[in-house]
Amino acid sequence: MCVHVEHCSMAYCFTDKRHRLKNCGGSLATYGLDQIKFGDSMQERLPFLEGVTVGPGETIILPIVALTTHVYADVHIVGSKTGIWLIFLDKTAQAKHYQALLQEANETTLVREQLTRATAELEDARNKIALLRAKIGNLREPHHNNNEL
């Protein structure tokens, strides 16, 4: 898990205010951005940028964004006077850890629901057995006719 920035696979892109790429660097291939070219629309490449506006000095952080099928990153969007910085910090290990925890929680919930249903069915079966025993007990008891006394 990436705890310190210096241990993260990092990439950056600088765009103009219309999200056209002006500069980039770092581990672009990690994030599926190795084919971008200067002047490309980053909004087309990264649809989550649609409608995003940040002013100079403003920052938006999008945590654990799926950038490719198997790569997740925290995306920091930082406004400047001349454009927007996009900074990508690898969070793939953290995302996979969260996915595993979520899967385990879902499986636990399913097992709990199955156990609840099975417990209800068992209680219902016990009640039916108790009723049957009572009926059998009534059949075994001799019936006394008051006329015989």
C-alpha cells in the first residue's frame, strides 16, 4: 500500500483551462496515459474531468478512481493561473484491499441471511413436531365415556 508519496508510482499532466494537454511526466504508462500527445483533450481521455473547474489555488481530490481495468489512483486536480495540474498517485493495492474486504463483508452478510433463514425453518420444524407430539399424545390417552361411570 502506498503510504508516502515518494513510494507511489506517480504521474502528472498539465492542461490549459480547456483541458488540452500542455505537459506531462512520471509513470504515465501505469495509468494508461502513455499514448497521450500534447494538445490532446484530457477530458476525452478521462471522462471524469467533464465539467470540472478549479480556480487558481483550488484543489479537488478524487480518491481511488479506476483509470484502467486494474489500475486505481487518487487524482489530485489543482488549479493554477494558466491551467490545471492533474496528479496521479497509485492506489491499486489499496483498492484491491478494499475490494477484498467488501467481498468478505458481502459473503458474511449472505451467510448470516442463510443462517437466519435456516434458524427460522428449524424453529418452524420444532413447532410442527411439538404439535404432532401433542396430537399423538391425545390419541394415546384413553377416552372416558361419562356414561360408563
